[in-house]
Amino acid sequence: MNKTLIFLARHFWWRHSLPRSVRIMRGMVLIGITLSVATLVVTLSVTAGFEHDYKKALLDFNAHVILYPGEGKPYTEEIIRKALDEAHLKDVVLLQVSPFLYREALLIHEGVIKGVVLKGIDLPKVGGGVVLGEALAEKLGWTRDHGPWTMDQTVKLLIPEGKEVSAKNTKRLKVSDTFRSGLYEFDSQFALIDLAQLQDLFHLPRTYFGFELKINRPELAPLVATALEEKLGPEASIQNWIELNGPLFQALELEKWAFKILMGLMVFVSALNLIGIVLLMIFRKRKAIAMLQALGLASKQVRDLFAGQGFVLGVLGVLLGILAGILFVLSLKYFQWIPLDPQIYFVGNLPVQLEGSTVFIIAIFGLLLVWQISWLAASRLVTVPIREGLHGPG
């Protein structure tokens, strides 16, 4: 009987003598499912790419846990490490404890004035100079020609003191290098300087600074921050990277779910066209179906025949859509042919991140959807009496 169903399936669905209208409709259904599934794959890969690139840049440039400087008791690396050891945090390894300090100032070069955030860290090798973000350097008049940065390699630093701005508050600094974090917001606003030099420029004591902590598992940063607050006391001002960037990742997560719903509905609408093609074949083959039923073929078998063929068409569309989506995502990843305005999107090219779990879920969702729709459409056979089929076209 299985061989009979396979023969009938090839006869009803895939023979070249099918009417042109049926072949056109079948092709349109296939293209619709393919494009909608491919769009879903690309859309979710793009949203995952934004999340991945933002998270990577944030974690590379910033610390996982930040202990801000305060006017009270100065902390040391030994105190911080001891506090974490006493907390007995499982699976948490403290990789790095670095002193830091933030201060705001103005940079001036050839009449261009830019407000910057000076980040003081351990930079003994810069020799009293400053390291600028690439976008900030470009705003100040630098141009990159065949790799090296050109011009006189100096910039004026203006430190506002209240409302007073005078020559005594300016200092000329050597531009030792540039950095690129991956996020335009950092590259256009931050400059790195040696911590001791920053303390001298702002007349701060050498004991005034905070600490940046990096751990082996960044997702556990809130747990580490809570443990430090308990051990160091309420006067300690501590934040973690998830808390600092919460609104950004909440917006990305909301956007991801919105795209999932919208693109999922697009796949659903495209798959609904299977109902039309299955019903069209049922009505065109009513006489043949009735004859087969009269010869002993059960209604369930005929229903499975049409449902299976609609499912095969849907499966072909889902698989082609996933393949097309993967190829498109890979082309975006390796050729980066869609540029973005970094001042708006913070990145220079459209980021993508192809996740195997996402592709698997899309495939399962698509296959279940096309099977359910094909089965519902084929269930129309139950309502077609044999006598009506024998008198209809076939």
C-alpha cells in the first residue's frame, strides 16, 4: 500500500502534466515559505549580532564590576581579594583588579574643541602622553593614511575649574597612540591616560581612585557586586556591567522578541498558502479520489496522501529558506557589505551572529507549522462524499 501511495503522490502532485495554474501556485507557495523563513533567520541573526558586538565591546573596554572611589576608607587590591575569598563564591575566579579614575576635560586641536572623558589607568609606557579613541582623533583633525596617524602628535588639554577657563588650566600632551573599542560611543568620547598623571592634573591624592574587576564569568557580576557590598560595607559604591547597561540590553531583548513575533507571523501567513494548494488539488482530483475510495482506499490514507504532499512542499520551502538565510548571513559576516552610520548604531557595519540553536528552533517551528496546516487542509477530504466526487471533474 505504501508503494501505491507513493505512486499516487507522484501522479497527483509532481507529474509534468499538471495544469500550468497549479504549477505556478505551487511555485509561489514554495517561494513565499522560502523567503519568509530566510527573512526570519537573517533578522534574528542581525539582532543577535548587535547584542554580541555590544556586549563584547562593553566587556573589552569596561570592567565587569566597578568599585568607585569615595571620600572614606581607601580600598586596596588585597582588601578586595580578601573580601571575595571570604564570600566563597562558587565558580567565580577573579582575573584582574585594576585601579582607575574618570575625569572630564576638553581637548583642543587647531581650533577644534571636544569634550572628553579621561580614563586614568596604569599606562607607564605612554611617557606622559594620551591615547585617543580613533573617532575622537578623527574629530580633532587626524587622518589615517596607509596605516600610521599623521600630524604633529600633540593636543591641548583644558581642565575647567568652576567657571574659569584660562591658559593656566591648559596643558599640551603628546598623542602616544589610538585605540578602537568597537563601539563608536567609546571611540569618540574617551581618552586613556596614566592614572598618576591624571591625579596630578586634577590635584588629587594618590590614594584617590577606584577599582575595576574582571572575572571569569561576566554573567555572575551581580553576585560578585552583592558579595563585595556585604563585605566592604554600605559606604562602598559598587556597580556591575549588567546594571550599568541594563536599558541597552532590555531594548535589544524587546526588539528581538518583536522581530520573532513579526517574522513568525510572516512565516505563518506564507505557510497558510499550503491550504490553498492542497484544497485546489483535492477539488481537481475529486473524481479520482472518489474512485480510489470506491476501490477500497480508506479516507484516512487519502487524507495522509495529500497532507504528506503538502508537508513535503512546506519542508522544501523551510529547508531552502534556512539555507538561503544562512548563506545571506555568512555573506554579511565575511564581506560586511552593508555599512552603518556609527554615530547612530555605534558600529560601522551590520553585525550578524549565526546561532545554531536559533536555526534549529526556526526549523522545528517551520516543520511543525507546515505539517499542521497541511493536515488541516487535507482533512477537507472527510467532507467530500464519494457520490459527489464521482459526478465531479477529475
